Amino acid sequence: MIETSDPHLDMSKMGKLPMGNVLEKQRGEYRVFSNGNEFLCGIRSRLRKSLVYPLSRQRRQSVDSIKGIAQVDPVAVGDIVRFTPSDDESDRGVIERVEPRKNQLSRRSPSPKPLESVICANIDTLFIVFALSKPVPKTGLIDRFMIAAEWEDIPAVIVMNKTDIPKDGELNRIREIYKPVGCHILPTSAISGEGVDELKSMMVNKTSVLVGPSGTGKSSLLNKIQPGLGLKVNEISKATGKGKHTTSHLAAFPLDDGGFVLDTPGIKQLALWNLDPDELITLYPEMEPLSGKCKFGLSCKHETEPGCAVKEAVEQGKVHPERYKSMLGIRSELEDLYGPKY
Ligand code: GDP
């Protein structure tokens, strides 16, 4: 839980202020949805100054070298805020307080010093959208989203879109890898409509986020779920078979049946803040029980060390080789970022 309250604010007044959900950021202002109305809000500067993001947020041991990470913006899409509406009833207001977040997804802001840019907060379900083909699903990428969800305790669903393109082998491969992990896999098609009603029902009265590479059909699925949304659909590049990168514009949309949904165009990866490489396997549910069981305990890199419990589990068929491969890849990325501990 992240504490974002201002200790100097008068709490008795605060409770009487209207509450709203941040739908979008627009050049330093925030579009806030409250009781069916939208307000364009600025932010009280004392709130900006007094924000505290204690490191106690991290559930696990933190890495010393990256302590004290600054955040780019105090308010994120998905935040629940208290705000003062303007007196002249002009649908404008000022955000006074950000309610404590239950979770958040971040990316790394491009700068020499690591800056955490929070993409969205208070997520109930993360839908990881991949396509059976065009572009082909890469398990290493699926796992990057899966472990970010696990890290923030957000339930994840793998959506395999474009089932209208006959690729049964691919769907079976994904099922074989992820069923044992206990992840729900939902086959969909924005063309034939397969799985769309189920996807829609999973979003009612929830805050849902769609992530995945561009071109997998996130906008098309959302347009199918709620035709009024009119989200821009990407063209697939004929040369690469990949979605063309469009400008990222992040917004939450209120759903007619209740709840909010966020499309995350242009977001390729989620950042893992303060994750110790040695703890990575605890974010793979099937490897988690093996944590500390290797001969070299928590310091085992699970590569060539003797008596590695993870490698044994791969040999015994208890851990899928693709998941093992992706774990090693992400582990070495984390070591590059934060440096090995030993
Ligand atoms: P996004 O980048 O993930 O939002 O993907 P888009 O919704 O923009 O879709 C990318 C391309 O895939 C577009 O040409 C869509 O028409 C196409 N597409 C989306 N969903 C499906 C689907 O279920 N089946 C097929 N065959 N094509 C789809």
C-alpha cells in the first residue's frame, strides 16, 4: 500500500470532498470521473510536495543500489482522488488527495537516473493479450507481464486473440505451458466474437487493464466489448507481421455495465522495481516452492550449479523448459540493472 496523503490537510474537510477516478492525464491536468460526470482537474501543489512513497511498499527484500527511486508524477490513471470542484460549476476542479493505492503498474522513465513512471493504479485484473499469430506469441514476453502482475498481487488472465486464424498448435502450446502455472487462458477473436462475452463479463464492476504487444488486438477487443469506445485500431505491417507502433495515449474508459477498462497502447514492458534477482523465482508460482531448496540456497543462479532444485524440476517435467528459459533471461536482465549481489 502506498501512502500518498498530505499530513497537513484538514482531514475533517477532506472526507466531505467528492471522490473520483482518474481517467486520463492531459498536459498536466487530470480528467476525473465522479458520479457520472467528468471534471478536468489540476493538482494542489502542497499535495505534490508532500507525497511519500515509503520503500515498505516492497513485499520482498529490496536492492540497496536503487533505493530512493523518484516517481515522475504523483497522480496516475486509475487513482481514486478527493477533489474540490470549482465554484463556478465549470466542470473543473483541484485534486487534494490521492487515496492509498492497492497496487500499481510502472514503467521505467527514460532518464539516466531510474525514475518510476506509474502507468496505472488500483487494478483488479490484468489481461495479458497475445495473438495466435500476427504477431506470434513469445513466452518470454508473456512471462514479463505475468511476473509484474505477481509482484503487485494482481490476478492475471492470458487472452489468446485471433482464434479465427487457424493455429490450434499454438493455442495448445500456450495451454501446455501456462495451465500448470494455474493461469486462466481465454481464447478470443475480435472478428468471430469468440470469447468476447466472457471477457466482457470478467470486466463488470472491475478495473481492468489490457497489456500486450501492439497488433495483438487489444483495441479491437475493447471496441467489440463496447462499440461506443471507437478506439483506433492498428495496422499490421505487411513486412514484419508486427503491429505498427502508434503514439501511446493512456486512458481509462468507464464501461456501460460498470467498471473501468484501460488500454495501454505503446507499452511494451512493465518495470519491476526493487526486485532482487535472487527472488525472481518466487514470482513463478510453479518454482516458488523451490526457493532456497538448492544446494547453494538463495544464491543459486539456477544455471550450472550442482544440486539446483529448479534444474531438477525441469528435468522431472515439473517446470516447463520455456518458463525456465524465460526466468534465466529475466534474471540476467535484473542483474544487469541492479548488479549481482555476490
Ligand atoms: P492493438 O495494437 O493490440 O490494439 O491491436 P489492434 O486492435 O489495433 O489490432 C491490430 C490488427 O489486428 C488490426 O488490423 C485488426 O483488425 C487485427 N485484429 C484484431 N483482432 C483480431 C482478431 O481477432 N482476428 C484477426 N484475424 N485480426 C484481428
